[in-house]
Amino acid sequence: MSPILASILMCRASLGFMSRSSGRHNAVRLFSVSKAANVNMGVSRLETLQTLLSKHGAPGSKGCAEKNDLDPVFVDSADEETPQLISELMGIDEYVNLHPHLYPLARSKSTGNLVCALRRAYADDTNEWYENSASAPWPIVEAKLGGLGMRLLALNSEHLMRRIVCECDSSGEGKELIDIYNEGLGKGKIKDTGLDQPYEPGSVDKLGYGVDKYVLLRVGPFADIYETLALGHAQKGDESSALISAEAANNKISGFASTFLFYARLLNSFPSREEETRDAARMCLRIPLPSIGLSEEEFKQVAVLGQIADNSDSMPEVMAKLQRMYEKMKEHEEEQAKDPRQSQGKTPEQAAIDEASYLLDVVALSGGNWSEVRPKLAEIYRSVGQNEMADFVDPKNS
């Protein structure tokens, strides 16, 4: 097994959100502050993030990139009994059809798309649940209510915020946002010492490579920037550099099928790469399927490039063929797991995570009806003592 595949299979991403009801204006209090404290552990400087998103938009997103278009969903309040509502929230019946493991942060007024945080639950190398998993950094993604999947924006909130101020500085429009971002930095509250330093205006121009390369060198990996670099090399006829850029994304960003889908598309644009294209596309089926992307078209690309379906197939036909191939690959993995030479066996925790991941994958392939899967998902987590995670994915029964 390759190191990339091993890391992918160890990191089956998952997350959800909590809610509490409120009769005021028929809105729903999605989060109490006591629960939101856990979110703040995984989403560093939540209120600052929401402010930057609302003013600048979310870099790398499809439907949340416009300035002054994102409304924060929730911010902290000092009063635990009456958490502050930024605007009248929509009813719980609408939000439960968001992917169960996503915590909504902001919503686009123009597209309805959401910027969310992704909470991971997995067994670590000692075959126990990740200690204090709520405090591990949560990736930031774009999603839709009832959507099949999500689009990765950043590996954590600090990366996304730093990228925003870099873009503001580069465009010459960012003094206000840089000041907001810098507030509170340099006091040891951010674990990454490189990011726990105020951003100095002019840093992008000083390095001299442009904002995208500055972000990759000084902030962190971003899938969409690697795509831009790869496509730029491809347009110049530099196949080797294009593939190196795409492979860098696969190596630095694990657990998201979207990087392998882009890799497959890139390979397909070059001659004599059919087998590699097929293998890269099929790799997407070994990673949580919701991480393929936001749209049905992206799922279809996996099927067509993976030689699983034809471009002329309807979406129901594509999804049916994807599911058959997915089940076939699962059966093969299960057979391997039974071989004592291949596996030491699964702990109950590992088995529960695999069961939850399978359940989410099937829902993605069958239309994204996330509301119906929440009770079963909670039951799986409770079966191995993860009561907080169970409440997280099934707030109505918490």
C-alpha cells in the first residue's frame, strides 16, 4: 500500500453541528455557547473568521467568494442562555439536510452556499479515539443544503484567514481587515508559531513571487492554488511541472477526493495517460465520497474518467454504476481484512468509523438526503461511547 493511500484510509473525515430550539421568530438556536466552546477549540478565532468572510468572501470557493455577500450564521455571546443571533436563522428542518458532520459558519445571500467547518472523528495509531478530537483543527469547506458533498477551502481557519489578508494586502484594499486579523496574535494562543505572528503589510510584494506562491510558501497548502499552478504549467506545455503541482496537492492534502479528481482530469489532458487517469479517478472511491465535490457533475467525472460509466449515461445511471464499483471495492477491502497476513483486525472504534463512513458514502451516492441518516449515524457513535459526536450529528435527539 502506498503512503498516500495509507494516510487517506486512516483519515476518514467527518463532522456535524448541534442545535437547540428557540421559539423566537420561529427561528432555531442552532448552538448554545457551551456547545460552541467546542467549536471554538476546532475553529480558531471563530468571530474573526466570520468577520473576514463577510467582508472579503471565501477564497477558493465556487459560490461564497463575493465581498459583502456572506452572513455569519452564529457568533459567541457572553450570555450562555441567550447566544447572540446575527440574523434570523432558518428552521432546523432546513439545516438538518446539511451534511451531518458540518458546522455552518456563514451563508451566501446570492447563492445559498455555506462556508462550514468539518469535524473529524477517527481512531489514532493506538487504536483509540483521537483524544480531545474537538480541539483538533477543523478543515473549512464549502457546502450546500442537500448537496452531495463539499469543496475544501482550507485545512483550518487560521490558514484561511491568513490567505484572506494576503489577498487584501496584495490588492491594496486590506488595511482594515489586516488590523482585524492581527488583533490578538503574538500572544501564544495559536499553536502554529508561524501563524501566531501579526501579518506585516507588504509581505507579499516583498517576497516577489505573487500572492498564490506566497500563500503556499508562507501560509499552507490550498487545493485550488495547486490547481491554478498546475493548469498554468500545462498551458505552457510543461507536463512534468503540471503533474508535480497536482501531486503536491495529493501529498499535502489527505482525506479529500477532490485533489485526486483534479489529478485525473489533468492526466486526461495529456496523451497516453489513460491507465493513470483511470487509477487516479478510482482512488476517489477509496476516500470519503462527499469530499469529491459539490456537484453531480464532479461525481460523473469520477465515473467517466475512472472508466466506470460513459459520458452519455444519465445521472441515475452514473450513480448506480458508481455504487456498484464502490461496493465491489469495499468487498475486496473486507476480504483483505479477513486475511491475518494483511490485517491485525479492527477495534470496535475503527469498525464504527468505517460503518459511519460507509453510511455517509451511500447517502452521497443516493442523492444527499442527510436528514434521514442522522439518527443511525448517532447510534453508531454512541455504540462506542462517542456521545458528544452522536449529539453533534443528531441534535434533535441530543
